[in-house]
Amino acid sequence: MPETNPRRAFLPFDQHPGSLRYRKTQASFLRVRQHDAVREFRIQRGALPTPQFEALRDALLGSPLVGGSTLAGPFEASRGFGVTFRAAGRDEVLERFPSLAPWFDLTLGAPTVRALTPWWRRRLERIPNAWYLNVLLVSEGGTVARHVDATLRKPASADEALPEMVSVLYLAVPQARGGELQLWDGPNDLGRISPRANHAVHFRGDLAHEVRAFEAGSGTLRASLVIEQYHFDPEALERLPDFQLESRAGFGAFLQHHAARPPSSFEVDR
């Protein structure tokens, strides 16, 4: 009979390598290390005060820029418009869409990363420095197939780039069956999130996800504001524009949008 290790004999049950609690703890730490200590997702209810939310919703959904989706693949049946921007272009985005300011303050960069990062890992190393904003409208019966967001991978010439985080704010949700956001971590189903107006979900940028079909009256739409948040190295970041607006609504829509912009302040030389 092998000799008993006297040091192991006095270990509490959950510290024995063969115990179930020990194995579960180790598996949990491995998951944390594998995903760089970031939680999978967070749901935010009542994301904005009602007046700010309604102003943002009305401005985006009433924009003349809403047209056929500028994205390919799983988004081909959807409608909307997109904006690519870096930190230097944030003011340009807010000049064109002032009602975005409260949501940007809550969401862009450090706030969202911090909300998905455990308290014991206080130092944030990969703060987003580039963003893709997408106003997404899906009609009754429409879906967005399973995919992983990587819209800025090609423009930045960064073959493996993925967002640090993806933030989704639900703008309009009809009374309907279905329409959930489903998340996967590889083959693991993380669950379905039911959309609600003025609710938001923030999730890790490497998670696959899809929007399931919803059943409602003809002509109904489900609308959301999606922001992919990236961290690029200086060389890749330099390849992206400070600000770039993408819409398939036609040239007339660009003129109408430009005419609706608030006038810029100026000074007269004397």
C-alpha cells in the first residue's frame, strides 16, 4: 500500500486535486484566463433616461440615410446605415447626430470594457480606439444569420481583428414572438436575450451571434443601434478614416441629411 502524503491528508476537501469542487474551480480559472478575464455579456435595462432615448430613437429611425444595408452576408435582408470613426472623428459624428452624445458617454471605450471586466482586474489595457456604428432594421420574418462581427478587419488590413466589445441598444421592438439575440461561445450556447426598447446588451467581440426571426404584423420593424468597438495598433489604426458615413439611400438622402445638420459656428475676421 502506498504511503500517505501527510501534507495532502490535511488539505480541506475543496483543495484536493481529485475533488469535484477543486476541478470546478480550476475550470473556472482556465475560462477566465482563456478569455482575458472578461465576462461574456451584460444586459443593461433602462439604458438611457426616457427623453434622451426617445430623441435618439427618433433621430436615427427618421434619418433619410436609412436604406438597404451596406453590409453583406447575414445582413443582406436588413436596412440601415453605418458610420466608421476613430477618436478624432467623434465630434463629426456628434455634429451630425447630436442625440448620440449621452449614449457615447456611457458606452464608448472604457465604460463598457470596465463593465465587463471583473473588479479584481482594474487595469484596462485594450481600450477601444476605433468604432463601427450600424443602425440595423429587420422586417417581420427577417433574420440575421449566425456570424462574428469583424466589419473593420478589411479596411484596417488586420486579418485577425475582432471587436473588443459589441454594444447593442434596442430602439424599437414590436409586440411579437421571436426576435431574440442568441449568443455562442464557440460551440457553447450562452442563451437567448429577448429585446426590449431602451434595453442594451454588451458582449465580448469574439462571440458568434444571430437575430432570430420574429412574427408580427406586416410592415413591422425591429430596430437597434449596434456599435462594434475595436482596439488597433497604431499602424492598423492609421489605415482607418477619422469619419466615414455609409448609406445606400441615394445621393438625395445625403443632401437631405446635410441640409438638416445644425449650422457650424464661425467667426468673422475684422
